[in-house]
Amino acid sequence: MKEVADKYKLLLKKFRTRENGPAVESMNRMGLKYNRNFGVALSELNEFAQEYANDHEFALLLWQKN
């Protein structure tokens, strides 16, 4: 389970390094408000997803974090 928690921490770190403040502000102006919004581009999210493909345990953790 520690390995999955470490993956989660690493993923959050990746999100924070690619955080796009103007994108978040734009979403907020359009009424798209989220508890956690990093403003990461979809193309980058797809890249991240490829790194974690087929990891069911990690997917369950992400689902629980909502």
C-alpha cells in the first residue's frame, strides 16, 4: 500500500509543477469551481495516465480521493 501512496504523492507533485493559474481563474469565471483544480492541460493529463495504465490498486485510490 505504501507504493500506491508514494505514486499518489508523486502524481500530485507533477500536477503542482504544471499548475496553470490563468486556466484555473478562467474556469472559475465560467462557473467551473472545483475543490482541487490545478489547471493542468488535458494533453499532460493523458501523458500522466499512460504512466499509470493498468494499475487497478492506484485507480481505486484515486477514485476514493475523488
